[in-house]
Amino acid sequence: DAGITQSPRHKVTETGTPVTLRCHQTENHRYMYWYRQDPGHGLRLIHYSYGVKDTDKGEVSDGYSVSRSKTEDFLLTLESATSSQTSVYFCAIGGLAGNEQFFGPGTRLTVL
Amino acid sequence: QQQVKQSPQSLIVQKGGISIINCAYENTAFDYFPWYQQFPGKGPALLIAIRPDVSEKKEGRFTISFNKSAKQFSLHIMDSQPGDSATYFCAASWQGGSEKLVFGKGTKLTVNP
């Protein structure tokens, strides 16, 4: 998985609780991305980062925030989880001139 | 204009057959077209990619065909094997787009023995 880890790998939480997912890379890539994957929707970009403290919104950013205080870590926070945020979340790294993105193993989040 | 439309949604092929998955796009600024393969419980993995300066790229049994004028590209899997059973995603990105990928909705391929 190209030096990308995600934690936790599985999480069950209740509606209204805050949740933070972590993505850690050892590849020193500048770009990092958070996607969600849902049946019938493919992969949709939530937020991305193009450097430390540099982030921007993706296609489905409502209800999510991100932070990147170090090159290697990119955090995704659900301030108040809702059932519609039940999904599999993938972190990816890469881009640069090659455009390649490498994906982590994913986090399965269930919001009850 | 940012969409990538992928078809079919699912595909069943016999072992040894040819699997063909198609994608279409609207944004003429797209200049990178990758295909990702995803097995259940795993993250997507880059399979093969093409840029619009060539019409075809082949890597082993996998070939991308690219038609710039039609704004379409396709993945061909020759001699399909049961181990190729997975979900395949096409995607596209463009320079100046912060390297963001726009994904198709995926095709679930089943190769029967």
C-alpha cells in the first residue's frame, strides 16, 4: 500500500459524536487526499492537501474538515457524525508530475 | 463537465474471453487517464494509465484504447482470468487541477471459470 496507513480500520459510532480518521504516509508526498466510497457512487473526493497547512475542498466536503500539521499526517474529522456518513473512507497520496495516486487500505465507518 | 461516465456497471465474462469497459468524458482539459483495480476489502490500485498523445497503451493482458476526438477511452482485458474478478474504475485528471482525479462509478467484473 505504498507506505500509507489508515487508522482506525473499522469504527462504529453514534449519530452526533465527533470522529477523526488518520492517514499516515512514509513516502514524503506533497499531495494527500481523502475519498469516500459508496455503492453506486464510486470514489468521491472529500478534501485534499497540497502541503502542510494547505488544504482545499473536494466534491463532497460538507460535514467534514481536515488538518495537516505535518507532511506525513492528514486527518479527516466528522464534527458531528450522521448516518449519511456511513461509508468506506480512503486516503491517497501522490500526484506530482506523474499524476499517480496511491491508496491506503481504507477505514470502514458505521454511524448508527 | 467534470464527470467521467463509465459503463457497464457490471460485466460477466468467461475465462479466456475479452473484457471491455468503457469511459467517456466531457472536459477537454483532461490529460491523464488511469484505470484502477480494486479487490474486495482493499484500496484501489493503479493498473494502467494513458496520456492523450497516444491512442493505445498495452501492459501484458491489459490495454487502454484512447479516442481523443470522441472523448472516450476503454480498458480491454485479454484472456480474462478468474483472478481478474474485481471492480475497475476509470479516472481522469488535468494539469492545474491540483492533480485531482475524477472517477467513474466503477464496473464489477466477474470472470467465470
